[in-house]
Amino acid sequence: MNDRSAERVANVVLFVAASAAAFYILKTPSLRRAAFRFAAVALTGSIPAWFRQEIEAGWRQSGG
């Protein structure tokens, strides 16, 4: 097996595992609620903070 086919097999295995996990999480009500709460926190808290940090780092590197 060469590197390209090994990567392809690994990608398929990861896709199947992620799909199964997503199906199980969306099927189970308590996990679904927790996942949506986590997504809301990520979208409203950590992602904007990361963007702010990256913008500040770019500003400092540009000499501004």
C-alpha cells in the first residue's frame, strides 16, 4: 500500500467514524442539546476572540 492509498483509507475511516458520532449525537436529545449549546458558545465567544487576537497580531506585525 502506498502513501496515497493509505491516506484515502484513513480519510474514509475518519469520515465514517465522524458520521456515526454525529448521527448518535443528533439522535440522543441530551447530547443534541449539549452540542447546540457548545456551538452557540463557540460562535459567540471563542471564535470572535480568536478573530480579535489574529487581527491584533497582524496589526503588530505590520508595524501599525
